[in-house]
Amino acid sequence: MSGPVAPVAPVAPSPSSTITRPTLSELFRAFAIVSISGFGGALPWARRKIVEQKCWMTAEEFNEAFALSQFLPGPNVVNFSVVFGSRFGGAPGAAVALAGLMGPPLIIVTVLAMLYARFGDLEMLGRILVGITAAAIGLLIAVVAKMAAPLFRKGWDWGPPVAVAAFIGVAIMQWPLPLVFVTLAPISIALAWVKR
Amino acid sequence: MNGSPLLPLFGYFALLSLFAVGGANAAIPEMHRIAVEVMHWMNDRQFADSFAIAQASPGPNIIIVTLIGYHVAGLPGAAVATAAMCGPSCMVAFLVARTWDRFKEARWRIAIQAGLVPVSLGLIAASAFVLARTADHTIYAALITGITALVGFATRFNPLWIFAASGLLGLTGWL
């Protein structure tokens, strides 16, 4: 099954990589697996699948697509599935990736909701959750480190200081996220414009 | 409550979909305000339990709206709430992605994209930090976070195994 021709610019082949294009059924399966594995956030799993296992995007392309998804309204990973799917398969690609991401968890969560309506005891679930959450945070830290690698490899440009400033603003100073974004994004974009 | 609850379910979540910048966790307080305080669909305890179930199940955390919808109006409610929460923002994402890819070579597009990446990274790092500070209550939990981070960064070991082990450790009540 070959993907439909999408009216978008072809993905620029990066020189040193073996980037391939997914078909529609591959798209669906990849996002379904990402969503089923994605306890405590799907970002680490999406990167693992797309960059490390399937080689559909380079580390830099993944960072760019995810950054775009993060600054659109709505849930990040859901936006990412649409951005990624539409790039590789137009509207059908977007629909298929979204269906893969949302379908399996919808079924699982509905079953859980029915069980909860019936039994309503979450004490055990809560304890298991404490453990899984601790691991999920560790996985998130690992993916941040991996995503930061291409940025820091380019040398001490404007990028790393901006990333560090965003981190300090939200994590240490505890300023509101929208405020940090509205302040830093224009500065960072202006610097990117000047440097090119 | 007058009439079908499906209409307000759809209306509130469709609106929230377009204003939820910063992902599911940023939208939780507003969901709580609507579901508990404004519409009285559920009480505090039920909302907290929904949040726990959404966290415990795989997939995007935004799936909490499915649970709220189910609680309010059964399966149709679950379907309507999920569609409302994802529909509008997905349309925006689709339109932006198309425009974005069309201007792949434009200088302004390259500058915006290159400028957003470091801000995005800093914010993801910050959310990991904040989560770790609020969720890791014991030294053991912090240890699990640290070990998972190291294994996840340095090896290709499937993290699901670590998740299973940490879930079991949690069940023992040590964490």
C-alpha cells in the first residue's frame, strides 16, 4: 500500500541519513503502538518510534515538528500526530495518525471507566501509579537530553542560552508558561533571523 | 439539568480545545472549573479519580475528557467530549502544517522554526523538573526516576519493563 501523493513540498533528503517514508497503514500502526506504550506521556515513545526505530525523521526534524505542535493550541502529542501525518500523507495521513493515537486509549479508558463506575476503588491503582509516574518522569528527562543533543552540538550559539532561560523561567522562577513563551519566542526568532 | 447534556459538553470542550496552549496538564484547572464548579457534572473526588485513571491508562493525558464525558452521558458523552476536545485543535494543526510545509524554503519560516526549538526544549525540560518535584515524594521514587533517565538515555532497552517493575514496587507501598 503506497501513500497518496500529498500536495506538499517533498521532504528534503538529509545528506547522511536513510530517511524513509511511511505508508498509511505503517502510520496507523506506529501511532497506535506509541499511544499504547505511552504511560505518563507519549513524547518519549513517539521519538523512540519515529527517530530511533523507523528513521522517518532526523533528530532535528523531530525537534522542529514537535516544537511546532507544542505552540499550537490543544494537546501536544495529538497535534504532533496531525502535523506528522499530514506531512507524510496529506489529509488521509493526518486522519490515520490521529486515529492510531486516539483509538486504542479510547477503548482502554472506556473499559476502565466502566470498571470504576462498578467498583469505584482506586487505592491499588493509585499505588501502582506512583511507581509508573516516577519511571515516566525519568523517561521524559532522557528524551529531553536526547532532543537537546543536536542543539548543543551546533556549538554555543543563541539556542542553548534561550533553552536554559526558558527552563529557569518556568522551573525555578515559576513564572507562568504563557508569559515565558511570549517573552522568549520573539527574541529567539529574531536571533535565528539575524544569524542565518 | 434542562435538555441534553451533550450540547454543553461539546460547547465547553470545543472552546477549551482552541485555548489549551501548553497541553493537557495546562488545561486541567479549567476543566475542573467547568466540570465541578460551573456545571456540577461531578464532585471533587470524582474529578480527582478521573485524573488518576487518565494518568494510569496509556495514551495522551487529554483522555481525561473521555472520562468526564462518560460520567456525564455514558458512551455518547464520551464520544462527544473527545471529538470536541480534539476536533478544533486538530483542524488548526492540519491547516498550519499544510501552510508550514508549503513555505519550507521561506526565510521567515526557517527563522520561526529555528527560534521555537530552543524555547520548546526549555519548556519540556521545565515540565520534567516540575513533575519530578511534585511526584517523587520519597528517595526511592527519585531513584527510580534517575535510573530510568539513565537507562532511557544511554541504552535502547525497552522502558516498558522498567514501567512494569516500578508499578510493582509502587504496589508494595514503598514509594
